[in-house]
Amino acid sequence: MNNFFHPLMDNNITNSDIDVIKNFLIKNKNKIFTQSSKVNDFEKKWSKWLGVKYSVFVNSGSSANLLSMLITKILFGKGEIIVPTLTWVSDIASVIQNQLKPVFVDIDLRTLCMNEEELLKKINKKTKAIFLTHVQGFNGLSKNLISILKKKNIPLIEDVCESHGATYENKKLGTYGLMSNFSFYYAHHMTTIEGGMISTNNKKVYELAKMLRSHGMARESGNKIFENKIIKKYKTLSPKFIFLYPAYNVRNNEISAVMGINQLKTLDDNIKKRNKNFLFFLKNLDQSLYYTDFKLEGISNYAFPIILKKNNIKFRDKFERLLKKKKIEFRRGNAGGGNQLRQPYLKNYVSKKMIKSFPKVDHIHFFGYYIGNFPSLEKDKILKICKILNSLN
């Protein structure tokens, strides 16, 4: 085991990806590498894979979050957005950046997603949307939640950045909400190096997303009837340069789209391999030391979650020393570094007293981890990892 090393990610960009990019660069005589036909092609292929009508390719999952919250504000006005305490920083930051108010919910350890009972209690007349993160390949939805949101006419925005291909009721996550966000960061289920996607079945959301990713320009909507109305309304402006919103440039490029199209071909097989690895990992993990009672229906595992049962800092430090010694890369906090309420950017939104009201996410903050799971990971190595983890006492 002297040469043993377990990284967070391995071989997520293949020789095949490099080859298709080389061929594209050689054959592209016009040298158009900014957003063009390949981006459009990738969006259509992704929409078909996911099972939605429309998708918009952007430069990151965080940008997808930002635009989704801006679209929410445009459509429904200012108010409260119910958010998880365990998520990536950009989910909550995008709420704040759009002058919306984040309302926090603790998690369910079985899914690492928002606790449904607490979520429903937080809904009120000021609630504009639920921004739900499907953490590390687990599903955060239920029939009850979907039914109540529909009855109350509250839109659902799904963050599926860590959960490509996960399902609920045999339907992919990211197809239940008004819109959904995905990330194609290097370490995720598939990659475009950096990149993200907004997906929806709503034409208005789709057109807004296209405009907002490209400076708020009317011509980016792709709706000629709408565009002609805008041109007539603003007769003193150049028809090609009518900026309807103070928006952004978060477009992606042709090279990233080429990689995305290629990676999409192996995504389903890779998800099966990841899930098989995860189930084998759980089977061989010492349940007296680690929490393993996860809801596994419809999973699409992103990384192996490791949650210490002992609420003991000394034991935790011993655990971390063991992983460092055995060269197993890890991240504490499971998603985004753990409890977002403890982060400096939320100091004006959260009191120290308030943090104590979220015990489940706080346990993850101090005693939750993840380590790498990837399609090329073999059973023998998983057994070695489990043996190391189980040696802790």
C-alpha cells in the first residue's frame, strides 16, 4: 500500500474527448469557437437525454443558478426563496445577488436534501419559489411535496449539479421543476471542463434564459414575433442592440459543447458504474462507525459520502489524520463545505443563535465527508479503502 493513492476524481476527460476536439479544431475552417451551432446542438441533445423541451448552455452551474434566480424575480417579483443549508455557495448567493430573501431549511440525513416537514412549515405568502438541491446524487422530492407546491402554485427550481441522471418515480430529476440547473465542472458526472445548463419545459423561461446569458439582448430570445414587437416599441434603437435587462455574458463556447456532446454518449453507462461502486462501498463499510441509512431509490452517486456517527472532534481529527496518512483525498462538509449558515458571506443574514436551530446540517458540517467515486474505480480498491476506514477505532 506504499503507492496507494485515492484522488477525488480520475479520468473524467478521455482520449476520445481530446480526439473530437482536435478534429473540430482542424475541420472548423471559419474558426468560429464562440457560441454557435455546436452549442445549439449540445442543448438539443441534452434536452432529449433529460426529457425536457428546452435547455440553455452557460459557462457554469453557478451562472445557471444566477440566471434562474433572476428569471424567478422577473416572473414573480421580490420575496422569499426557501433554500437548503447544505448546498453549494452559489445557490444561496444567487438569491442574495437578486435581492431576494433566503429562508433556510435543515436537512434529512437519509438524502442530505432539505427536510420536507421543515420546508413545508417555512412556506408563507411571501414565498416566491423553492430552490431545492439534490445533493450528491440523492433525490429530495416526494409525492407530497410536489402535490403541495402544485396546489399552492409555488414554483420549484431544482439544482441537479451533483445528480445527473438521478430519478424519482422513474423520471429524471431536473424535469419536475419550472426550471433546473446542472453543472459540467471537471469533477462532476460529465464535464465540459467548466459549464452549466438551465433546462425547462416553459418557453418564456427558455427565452428569458437565452437573453439573460447574452447581455439581455432581445435578439437572443430566438422568438421573431417577440423581437419584432420590441423593435417597433423601441424605434430609436438599433434593432440588433436592444438590451431589455441589465444582464450578463455567461455564454459558453463551441469547444466545450463538442466535449459535452461526446461525454453525453457515455453518461448513462458511467452513472451505472458509479452507482454500482457506491452500493459496494456501503456494503463493506462498518455501520457501527459510519452512517449508511441512505434513501437509495433513483440514486446517481457523485461521490462516496462518509458520515461519522460519533459526535466527537478528537475522533474526527483522528479520522482525518488516517485519511491523510493513507493518501485518500477528502473534503469535509459533504457539499459546499457543510453548513452554509456558518459562512462569512451570510453573517448579515444569520445569528449565532439561529445556527443552533439546524442540528442535522451542523453534524454534516463537522463530521460529514466525501471521497472520490468515478467509473474507472475497481472493486479491489474500494475494498482497500473500506479496510482503511474500518480500521478506525
